[in-house]
Amino acid sequence: MIALAVMGTTRDIIKRAMKDGNFRERLMKDPKSAIEQEFGVQFPKGVRVQVHENSPDVINLVVPGPLVAEDRSLSQAELDQVSGGMAARTTTKLKDTFGQCPIQW
């Protein structure tokens, strides 16, 4: 999946196309090449980039593709990095406006 880190880059591409007529023209003719050259984005082989221009009577919407189930399980090494371990369970008495209040952590 291409995450155009690109979502920020997408905004930059649009801003640039609004301000720079030459870039806009190249973007419309060969979007993949224009983006790669101007923004240093390298698309994987086989990826196509399409650019559509809105007009007074045509509005383009982009609908994300269907969600693909991914294996999101973590390896033991990844789990070790994010786990906080275990602490001994203790009871501490704290005093609040209602008197003694046992707090466990």
C-alpha cells in the first residue's frame, strides 16, 4: 500500500499545481513522472497515478479501495518492546474530601 507520507505530499502537490502552471501541465500529462521528479517520491513498479481536474460541471471524488485484512500480530520481540511488564500490586491509602480512600495499583 502506498501511503503518499505522503498525505502531506498530496497537499503539497495540489498547492504547487495551483501556483505553478508548468508543473500543473506536466502533472496533467504525466503525473507519475512529474511527482517523482519534483517531490522525490518513488512509486513501486506497476503503480499508476491518475490526476483529474474538476470543472464547473464535473466534480471528481476519490473513494478509498476496499479494506484488506492484514495480519496485525506482533512478534515476541515487538511485544517485548511495547509491554510495560508487571509491577507488584499494592494498596495505598490516600485521603480525599471523603476521608480515607484505598487506591490499588
